[in-house]
Amino acid sequence: MGRADGSGRLVSPPDADDSGTGILHVDMDAFYAAVEVLDDPSLAGKPIIIGAPESRSVVSSASYEARRYGVRSAMPVSQALRLCPHAIIVLPHFDRYRAVSAQVMEIFRSITPLVEPLSIDEAFLDVRGARRLWGPPAAIARMIRQRVRDEVGITCSVGVAATKHVAKMASTLSKPDGLLVVAAADTLDFLEPRSVRAMWGIGPKAADALEARGIHTIGDIRRTPVPVLARAVGQAGAQRISELSRGVDPREVHTERVEKSVGHEETFAEDVADAEFLRGELLRLADRVAVRLRRAGWEAGGVAIKVRFSDFSTISRSQTLAEPTDVGQRLGEAARELFAGVDRRLPVRLIGVRAERLQPAGGSPLALWDDDEDWRRVEGTLDEAIARFGSGAVTRAAFLGRERSTRLPSHPRPPEDSD
């Protein structure tokens, strides 16, 4: 099985059987690092850590050269440097990553209109209707890999299969810079020996629960009765993984991707125990989230917070809002309510606010009156000022003069990077 550092990869020969397939999962290889190398070729072949140089910041991504030392996304930079002391730290350039991503997605859409982006660096393609124009699925996959290399300058890995689940597993196994084709008739043989941890959607806790019951492979899942699986992952999860283990995955490629959440989080340069300061940060982050919601034309039906303590233990809390909103004050109040229920026995290292259950703005039935009307008007004025003078020019009066030395530079949570 392929690993995050690229060892153990599986690839198909040029004459691989692709009968019964038609779903491609395309995944850019170490995307952030690849873009940095594209812009600075002197970085090629070197261990790169994408992140801030502050020791308390976290790794956004890493090149395969760094991953071979055990460096992983979301790992503290200080830990990453202990594993790979000679690594080069490169500040992330998310606008540049989005621009390159747009180039890649445009290549996909020039081949088939059925493209479903999963994140900034990966997408599903349904190429069943493109065979007459471009050839069989495996040939299309090879063409995509060549075009991405020639037109963008980076590499990608592609899984070709009959279903989304198997295609995604195949692309992961072929990384980096690989192509793995799983014919429809070979699906069960392909799935049989794979670890339960290789299944798309099974996280570490679910995998631990399955393995504690002697269920280690996807073949084990297929042979285990659903009621037994349910004791490990719940009834809904048990039914789903049982079907996936048998190669059953009716999910189609959806061309319109709806954002599930929008969030901002802060990692502090020093652990913070001051509850009032943390409450202020929640409101500040909620304001930033609200700006992004309004720009994108979304409203949030729920709010969640994330709190990471000094010992790296992390908790999250969420609640559903009475009415969907894009108002920072309302989001901040909900975040503060959630925070009030958190047992803060340790100082806080990181705090975050996330808007969930997004829906198009104005999609809810109109109420007889708008409790947020005043705040909506104020924040609309702030949006105009920010657009004209920049985000640093306007802030709440409550934040003026406050000591900010405990915060690392503020940034939105980076786009998901599955590389």
C-alpha cells in the first residue's frame, strides 16, 4: 500500500484493463510544495515545509522529500524541524495555489463537463460520455496527466475505477506521479487485502474501533455482519462501509460543489489563560468568517468552535442557529456561548470559529422583523470600508489598543490539501 511519503506506490502497466470503468479521481502531488517549486526551481528535490517559521505554527503541507522523514500536514513546525532539521520552510501563498488550481480544473473541464472538485487539489471526473472524443478511461487519464505536466508544470496521480470510492483509493495508492486502473471485474480483489484505514471516510477512531474487534482489512468488513460493524461505527456507518467493501457505491459525480463550512483559527505564540482575551478572539474570528460568508453569498445555519490546549488536546463544540445568518456579531455570540461551556483546565494554544450548514443568502423565509438589522447595517458599512481601505484599516472599538503579542499572524484555515 502506498504511504504519504510515496513509498510502496502501485501503478498500472500501459496496457492495463479498464473495462467497466469511467470514474477518475485526480489528485495533485504535494500540491502546495509543487507550486512553490514551480515558482522557485532551486527548491526542486529538497525537503520543503509549507508553513510559518514560528515554532508554534503548523505544517500546511510538505514535499515528499520532507515526508520521508515523517513530516506530515497539521504537525507543529517545531516537531517537523526536529524530524527534518535541514528542511526549508516556505511561507504559504494561498492565492497562488488557488490560481494554479483554477488552471488544473480548467483542463479537467475541457475534457468533460462532469467535474466535481473535492478540494483545491483534487477532483472526480466522469468520463463515460467522453470516450468517443478522447478514448477509453485509462487513455483519458494518461492524457490528463500529460496535459497537467505540460500546461501547468506539476504532476498528478490518477485512479481509474467503476466507482468514486475505488477511484479515490487507487489514486492514493499510486502517489506520487502515478496511474492505477482498477477494472470493474477486479474491484473485490483490489479491495480485499487493503487496510480498513485505506477506506475513504474511515478516520483513525473508527479504524481503531474496527481493529479492536479483529476487523483489519476491507475483506474483513465484507465478511462481518452489519450488526457487528454497527457496534464499532454506528448503524449508518456500518451500512455504508459494508456496501463499500462490496464495491457498491452509487454516488454520482456532482458538478456543483457546495461549501460545507467556512472557518478561521488562530495559533497563539504563547499559551493563553485569559478568558476575556479568548472571548475577544472568538468575536474577532467570527467577524472574519462573516466577511467571507457575505462575499461568497452564504449564510450559516450553525456555528462551531475549536479549542486546542497547551497539551495539544483538542475539543470542538457546535450548535444550530435559530435563524441562518451572515452577521459576525450573531456568530460571535454563538461562539462565546459554546466557549462558556468548555472546561478550561489548561491554557489555550489555538482557537477557531467555523460557520457550518451553509446555504445561499436570502434563502430562508422572511421573518416579521430582523433582530440583526442594526448589526447587518454596521457590518455592511465595514465591508465597504474594508473593500476601499483594506482589512487592517477598520476594527471594532473594543479591540483598539489591545496587546496582540500573544497571536501569531492571523490567517484563514488553508484550503483542504489532501496531497
